[in-house]
Amino acid sequence: MLSPSYLITATERVLPKLALDFTTASLDPRITFTRSGNTATVINSSGVITLVNADVPRFDYNPTTLVCRGLLIEESRTNVLLNSLIDGTSLGTQVVTVTAAARTLSFYGTGQVVLSGAHSATVTGTGAYPTRTTLTFTPSAGVLTLTVSGTVQFAQLESGSFATSFIPTAASQVTRTADAANMTGTNFSSWYNASQGAFAAWFTPDSTVATNTRVFNVSQAGAGNTVGRLSDVFSNSTTWLSFNGTTNVTCGAAAVTSAQQKLTSAYAAGSYAANLNGGTGGTASSATVNTPDRITIGALSSSTGFLNGRIQEILYWPQRLTNAEVQAFSK
């Protein structure tokens, strides 16, 4: 880890005090990671979907290139399909009860799933693993029948507008609990400068991100999201950075999609800046500097604001970078 002095020289200025590189498939020991239950999966370094034990971080790999894509952080999801197994056994025809809310069906293989009842559609698989076929739809409330033919493997039906990592099931539905990664106490205060600083984050969401999604959240215990300073918050129309939960710095005007994103933010009393992907960025001058005591990675908290994607790197400098530097590090 790079640890320059707070007495910055011209050369040291661009060296971060904190450098979290999740593409090395390792977790900094100062981070506390939790996820209950042995229900989560990840694509491992051999390109295979594999189960991951409780409280073990998931470093996800590209199934084709075998390159590590970073730390996977996801919200809780439930696979309501039965007997959808990790060994690739073909799914059987079945019936599920649904409400009138967005659902996403996903599977690998060249078979077919015909939806009837609460929703009508025919979904034909486009190839064996790692080619994943998905359909997002909103059914009527009622009974949904899924008639399966051919090879349909690693199938999942979950609430939500995009597919998440595969959740294997047997005779009953299975819920994957949320990932939680935090740094608190001296593990946080040892590198954080309360008067000024800057962050940079490289990350890849699974889809166009929703309102209140965080790449990281720096906050105070018991303050909820009112001390959202340096919370990276996204909506479908504007990308902005929230300071103190009241002052927002707009740093982009386009939706954050499933491509890799680069976000940099800087703060000091009366001087804030944020930039996304080397754009024009934004500044603010009215916010004060609070004193947080923790960083939550990939979420607002342990229960909300999840990135639902992969984080490659998070960097921190204990000084307020210039606006030009903020832009440069986001390119």
C-alpha cells in the first residue's frame, strides 16, 4: 500500500494514502466483510460458476478471458425456481406465484422457456455457458407457468429489473443475502483526513444504476444517510455526489450504464469537486466538512443503496486535489 506523508511534496502529491485494488482478488485486512449463508456464487479464476462460503468476499472473473473483474457487491435476491442446480442440470417445467412487479428470468443453454398465465413470452436460449439469456418483464399478479424444453441450465427467476449472480436451488426457493464491506475505527481513521481529501473509484455496475446507488459511502455511526458526504449517488438522468446529505455536486448528465465507470471527488471546507469519466464535472462551495468514522464499500449501508456490480479500485488522497487533477483521475 502507498502511504505518503501528510506533508506533501510535488512528487508525492499524486500518491494515494489508501489504495484498494480488488483486481488482485484479495481483501485489505482492515475491511470487515459479511454475507450470511452459503448461497452465493461467483465465477472463479477457472471461469466456472462456484459456491462461496458465508462471509467470504467474491472476486469475480471474466469467464472467457479469466481476468479478475473486481469485488462483487450485490443486494439480497431470491431465486424462486426449484431444482435449478449448480451442476448444470436442466430445469423442469414449474409454476410460481408472482406479484405485479418487475421480474428477471435468466439461464444458459439453447433450450426454451415459454411463459404463460400471469405473463406471456417465449424465451429461446442463445448459447451454452457463458452466454446468458435474460428477459425482464412485469407480470400480472397471479400464477406464472414456465414450460421448459431443451437445455436450460443455471436458471433463475428473481424480483428486479436485471439479473444477478446465479443462486442454486433444490426443493425450495433460495435467498442470497447481501454483501457488506465496511472499514471502521482506527482502520478508517488511520488514513482519513477530516479537513480535506479526495477519492477515486473504478467500478462496473451490472446495469443502468438506480437512484441512491453508492460506490462507497463515508458516514457517521447513527447518522443514517444524512451525513452522505462523498456518497457516490446515481440516478438515471444525473450523476451527482452528495456532501453532508444536503449539498450535491453534479458530475455527469448521462445514465451510468454497465460499462466501467471512473469517478473522482474532492473536498475541503467550502471547496468541493466531482467528475465522472473525465467530463466537465462540477463544483460546490457551500458545504461544511463533517467528521465521519467509517466507509461502506459498494452500498449506502448493510441494507440499502447497493451497487450491484464490481468494484476494481478505490483510492484516497489526504489532500484536496485540484479540479484539473479530479478530472484527470476520472479519465
